[in-house]
Amino acid sequence: MADTRYPPRPRRRRRRLARLIVWPAEAMFLLLFWRLAACLSPARASAAGAWLFGRIGPHLGKQRFVAGNLALAFPDRSQARRDALARQVWANFGAVLAEYAHLRRLSAHQRRQRLELHVDPRARAVLQAARPAIYVSAHMANWELAAAAITAAGVPLSVVYAPQGNPLVNRLLQARRRVMGCRFIPKQQALRRLLRELRDGRSIGILPDQRVDAGRPLPFFGHRAQTTTSPALLALRTGLPLIPVQIERMGHARYRATFHAPLRVGEAADAEAITLRLNSLFEDWIRRRPEQWLCMRRRWPPATYRLVAES
């Protein structure tokens, strides 16, 4: 007979429920969604995903983060304009989700006309010399294509990624990402592994624009947010170039990848100063293409959101 003196804690019960019901349901939805998207051309799948999520996204639980992040980043915009922008943010997310079904065709290895490459001459010199470098990008447009653009230039690449909370979905995403021809390193305790990859002559790719628990509280759109300084620390420790790669959506299943000039790490005082420059660069990308910003997670401390809500 089961011992009922110590019933499962609510958190443990929710975890069990997620493992038995929610995780498989999410994975099945994703598989079905990709199966349907694969029946369409890349452009039509992208358009269909944008149409679907542009309508259902604002009604999902993550909408509170989208609304809060847009309010912090664009306080000068009216509520109506931010609501319209939120729908566009969800539409871009839906397009990206559908494009996973065509990631092989979207990658620069397969269909260069779908991914235009624009390379600053100073970044081109690094690429042509086959030197290891540290490439940074942001969760903009279809952020997955940053890795495809780098490997298309013949660069051996290892990418840091954040595993999904749902391990079944994580497995599905990693299977799709293999077509980009790079290695993937989980972000947990990745610094030592990244240094080894760089010593072996490989470049690394990092998307440092989202919140990390162990980061430093640095300004982002005028409000302090926990920010990783790992790219700056690696650049300072190795002396390797730090090259920003910007991805922009130019249409359904059409993108432009811009390799910007390497940041002048030697002139920066420390890792924090370099990271502030990166934050400023990401802010500029977001201001130019706010509808392409993946902002469905908490970026600032809860107190910052409350302060904005009360104002």
C-alpha cells in the first residue's frame, strides 16, 4: 500500500505531468507541423507559419513576455502600435518554426539565392585566412542561419546552444540543425570546451543576447539585464577576432547575412566594455527590425517589468 504520509510536492507533481503528457504532446505537435510544412515550398511554408502564429501567438502564455519586452524596448510607442508589433513578432516566430522543415534548402550550402552573404572587407580577410574567430549573433529573423552562413564560408564551426526544457523537442531540433555542418555545445559549463575548440583551429558561434543567470547586470535598452560576457572574455583571453553576424529576413524563406567588421577588442578596457558595445549593436539591429526580434522570454528582472507596468 502506498505511503500517503509524504505526498509529492506540487512542483514534483507538475514535473511528472509535464514528462508524461505535456512533453510528448509538444513533440507530436512539432512533428505534425513540420510534416505539413514539408509538403509546401519553403516560401509557402514560411508564409503559412507566419499566418498561423500571427493569429494564435498573442493568445499564448508567452505573450506576457513579448508585451513586456516590447514595452521596455519601445516605451515611446503607443499600446496599439506595440500590439501590432507583437503580432508581427509572433508571425516571424511561426515562419521560423515552419522553416525548420526546409533548413537544408535554406542553408547556404544548398540554395545560396535564399541566403545572401554580405561581408565587410575586414571580416573577409579573417575568413580568407582561415583563422579561428569568435562569431556572435542575436536571436533575430531566423537566427539558425547565422551558423549556416559561417559554415558556407568554409569555416569549421562549433556553436553554443541552450537545450530546450522539453528534451523530446530538444532532440527534434538538434536533428534538424545537423544539416548546417557544425558542432553543437550545450551552454552549461561550455567555456573550457570552447577554449579547446579554438585551440584546435575551430571557430565558435555564440548568441549572447538573451538572459543568463550568471551574467552581469548591464544596460540593455536603458534597463539593466543579466548579460553574458563570455564572447568578450574569450576574445580577450585568446586575442582572436570578435565578428558580429547579422541575419535579416528579406521575405518568406529569404534572408541576408551580414558579416560586420571585427570589434576592436584591444581598445576596450575589459570584458564589460566589450559586452556593452555588443549590447548597443544588438539594440540597433532590433530597432531597425523590431518585428524580427525573438522576445518570448524574460530578458529583464521581474522588478523592471513591474516598474514599467505601473508607470
